[in-house]
Amino acid sequence: MNIDIQRKIDRYLGTIVCRILSFLPSKSVSNTESEPRNILIILLSEMGSLVLAYPMFQQLKQRYPGARVSVLLFRKNREMLEILNVVPAENIHTINDASMSVFAASTVRAIYTMHQQKYDAVVDCELFARFSSLLSYFSGAKLRAGFGPYTQEGLYRGGFINRPVLYNPYLHISQQYLNLLEALDSCSVPTAKRSIENSRLEVPTLVLDVNEREVMMDRLYRDFPVCVRQKLVLIYPSGGVLSIRAWPQEYYCQLAKALLADGYVVAIIGMHSDEELAQQIVAYCKHPNCIDLTGYTRTIRELMVLFFHASLLVTNDGGPGQFAAMTPVPTIIFYGPETPVLYGSHSRNAVFFYISMSCSPCLTAYNHRSSPCDGDNQCLRRINPDKVYEKAQELLAALAD
């Protein structure tokens, strides 16, 4: 379903329903309630957010070791959750947003399933989406943690969130997720007044199955012989559903051409829908070592296996940059409409390019990540391709050493 349609439904219909439900009587919850034993995490959004939520899932296990934890998310994101292996497969529930009718039907099924499971606590990880707050209400859980506006105007999500967390626009999203968890048994106002530790948050390294990497490499070498005994650089030029996040296409072309001149194989990754972007780069470079891998990897896991073989990944802010944190590949990630302060990868091998501007970041929790930009994303256009090439050379040289 189109993201703009989702935003309109959430803004207009979601506000009305949240208001109505807020007037209905609700069970009171004391701060002396016994700790939750059956917890639901609602995290519908992008797959990259699941990787950034990993520290929360780890803390959840430590905080409530005997609790049963389930997750509700969009069906297209299920594979990433399974790769993270934070909950059993039978505890994963999905909503299919492929079309309006399918979305409505699967939402009804999800609500029915939630009532059957009898959750006593729900943690809504979405940034002010009213749809997810409604799901938390209909879950039937007595404890409902989620982001609330407090004294901030707008961003109304209903008065039925009885463990509201103040959204902090200066705090990394992984820490914000930890705040939501803290709120479950917090009695302060606002909830989750906790100290932020200086220790680095970690994500797991993907453990490959026996011969998994070899199978992928054999297939790649068979289909693209130029990759044999050549170092591979991957680039992801797509902005996904938020095209404003994309570094200019002409810059990707220039970078690819420079890397090809250095003797690297440059492969463009992405979905089948990104093939046009890939072909533009291939046509510009006119080099046998520039190959189109859009749609080549059939699953997210296959893409991550490919990362184990690559010498470098250059990507826009989005899923691939977060997935790469679970692999050894050095990564260059471009930020602008969003900031690495809030959404930076936890990879030790990641380099962020970000230029501070008066209008950046413009994709925020406060505007449902709908940028007012006219398309002239200067925050990314001012990232010089020569500087990126220099950093790429540095990372590649370090790998050779």
C-alpha cells in the first residue's frame, strides 16, 4: 500500500478513532502491578529499525527472563526479525499491507490473535503512528507503553497509552526503544528517567550456515565471471520508499567509474524495482566490471551473505546500511534528511557522511517522515563525490593491509 495513503489514513481516521477510544472507560493500572509475563512488541516499520531495536530485545530478556515475548510487524519485515532470532517463530505475528483490502483483513486477524494471546503488556515502538497505538489498545493488554506528546502540541495518539514515554529528538532511536522498555514499571513523570550509559550498543554478527557463503560465491562466479579473484564493491543508490534520502545518482556514477578505474568490480544492489537506477550507472560506466545485481539476491539473508564477500558497501541511509552492521563489510552511509545521531548504524566498520544544514534533518517523528523538501536535497548534494572516493580508497587500503 502506498506510503502516502497510509499517512493520510493515519492522520485523519486515526486521530478520530484515538479520540473516541480515549473517552471510553479503561482499567486502571497501579505502579505496584506484578511484572509482565506475556509481552507484545509492536514494531511495524522498516527492516532497518528491527536491527536498531536489537539492544531492546536483549534488555527485555534480562529484565523479564521468564516472560513470553511476541512481536507484531508488517509481513514484509518478518525475514529480518527471523534473522535476528530474538523471539521464537511461533511468537511472530504479521500484518500484510500489500493492498487496502488485504491490509484491513490481516489487521482484523491480528487483533483477534492478540486477544487470544491475552497479553498483559504491550510496547509500541512506532514514532507517533496512530495505527500502532490503536493496535496497542485493541491488544487488550493492561500495560501500554508508547511515545506520547506530554506538553508538546500535536502528535496525538490517544489517552489510553498508560505508560507514555517522552520522545527525545536528541537521543539515538536504540536508546529510545530502551526507554519504552523502562516505562513498563516506571512511576516517574515523564516515565523512563534513566541514565544513558556510555557503553556502545551492539548488534549480533550473522552466523552463516555450513557452506552458505561458498554456495553464494559459486553462483556469483558462475553468473558473473568478472568477480573471480577481483575485489567487490557494492553500491545501493536507491532511497527506497523515501527517495529524498538518496545521494545524487550522478555522484554514484562518478564514484563507480573511479572505483572501476582502480580495478574493482562494482555491483549495484537493490530490488527489482531499482533496475532502472542500476542500468543508468552501468550505461554511464560502460565497463565490463560494472554489474547489475538488483533483484539478484532473493532474500535479505542472501544479500547479507553477499556482504561477507564484499570489500566495501556504499549506501544511502536505509535497510542495507543497518543489515551490514551484522557483517564484517566496511560501509559508507549517507545521511541528510535523517541524521546518524538518531539512526546511525551500530557497526564498528561504518563511516557516516552528514553535512549539517539549517533544514536537516527534515524526516522526523513530528512529520511522519514526510519531508517538506522540494526535491533539491542539498544536504546530500553537498557531499562531495571526490571526498567519498578518498574515504573509499582509505577503507579498501586498510582492508588490504
